[in-house]
Amino acid sequence: MKSIVLAAALALPLAACQSFGSRTAPRSASAKTAVVDANVEGVYDNHAQVWAARENASTVAAPHVRVVVETTGRREWAIWRVHLDASPSMDAMWAFREDAGAAPGLVPHRALVSAPAVGKDFDPAQWAPLDACALRQAGASQSFAGDAATCTVLAPGIGAQMALLPLAVTRNGEWLRVRFYADQARGPDACEDLRRVQTFGGWAAINGGGPKAAADSNDWHMDRAVRLDNEGGRYALHWRDGNASGYSLALERVTYRDGNMPVLKLSVIEDASGQALAYAWANPEATRIGINLGWVQVGLEDLAQVAPK
């Protein structure tokens, strides 16, 4: 079904994302745009949007998308890696060049080689500009939108990856709101609300007796290398011999419709059933979270807050 939606998106022009409004104060056209900088670099995921749509039957389902923004050796360039979690999944990579001319904006580029150099070895010559799909400043320093009708003419030459080409972007703090070419199949206001991913790390101890472990059991299996992100991250717990324990950890920031309360939620999952056996809540800005069920104990902290040693 998702493949059919993507195919339809490639065949139709894209309407403007009307819900893309300015969330920051406007500035003059001559001001220097600052979208491609160190503050944008990171991983963004719309897990919370997908979760909310699933919980609310009246909301149109949103595709699960993850975007990785990487800086390069050139300040005005950034690499965007877009992953669509579908069946089959789809990936696309774009290079965006910041255009600080009379009409500030971002110009997308597609790779001319199968494995273009990235990072400090980035080479602009390996990328072809998609000028017809340029995103121009839309009244605010962090809001950009392209002309969908003009961009559509490039679709046949780009192919299926065109579905994951951003045609409108708004950045606001930890949020990256994107309307992709494929979103027109979901309506004129469809967008992905992606939030910057934070990585948590720490330890987990699981007793060999599982949930029925005796209170005096000392058969503890310790893992001090737990790593998972806070936008739907999962981490499988293992016994000390490396075999799967049958339990996993899940970490996510979600908002429950009853009370409209956002939380950071740490769950212990039974792999066989996929059900949460227990969970702990904290405020979404928390830098530490843990849980103790007796037979399993977990302590995590935001790795970005850990002072380097």
C-alpha cells in the first residue's frame, strides 16, 4: 500500500504545505540565513507523530521518517540522509547548498556518483544541482519552501527517490518540520514533524530467573554498554553468554491524549508478545531515567549531558 502511495506522489504535482507557518520572528531579506550550521547537524525522527496518529483513530496515519543531517568540510553545504520506514523501506541522500543571495534559500543536489564523498572529503563536483526544486526563504529565517509545480518536471529523471525530496522545511529549536514530495498523496497540509534525537546510555542488570527470580538470587547479568535513543529506541537485553534474554528496553517521548501530557517513557518489553511488562515516566526534558522491577534494573542518562573525561 505504501509503495502505491509513493508511486502516486511521483505522478502528481505537490501543493504547498499550508500548515508551514513561521515559528520565529521574521527578518529582512538581506539577513544572512543560518540553516546549514552546527546547530542543525543531528538525527531527527517523527516517532511521536506516528505514535499519536496510531493512538488517535481520527488522525490520518503518518509515515515513519528519520532524517540525518551531516555537516561537511564546507560551511554552506550539508548532507541529508532520509530513511522511510516502510515495506519495502526507501532511502535517499541529498546535498543542500545554502544560497545567501538576494533570495536566500537552500538548493538541493543529487549525487552523480554511487558513493559520493562526505564529511571533510565532500566534493561539490560529485553533485548536480536541482535548481527547479530550490527552497526559498518563506518569510522567516528558518522557514523555506519550493515551487512544487516547477520541481515536478525533474521527477522522471530522478526516479523513486524523488518521493523523499524535501520541498518545504521549517526549523524551530529541536524540531525539523518537513514536507516531502510524496506528502501530497496525503493532502495539502501533510508534513512530518521530526524531533532531534537524543542518545541515552547506561547500564542494565537482569536476573537469570527472569520475572520469577527469587528475591535472594545472585544470578545477575550486567550490561554497562546500553545505548538507545529517545525517539522509539529499542535495546535487546542479553545474558552474559551473549544469548538473547527475551526482553528489551524501549525509550520514547510521547504525548497521551488524556490530559495532553508529554512524557519520556522507559519500558521493559517482553519480546515474544511485544507487550510492555512495566514502564517508568519522567518529564520529556529529563536527562536521567531508570526503573527497578527487582529482577531487572536499569539506569540511563543523556549522553550529551555527560561531561567528557
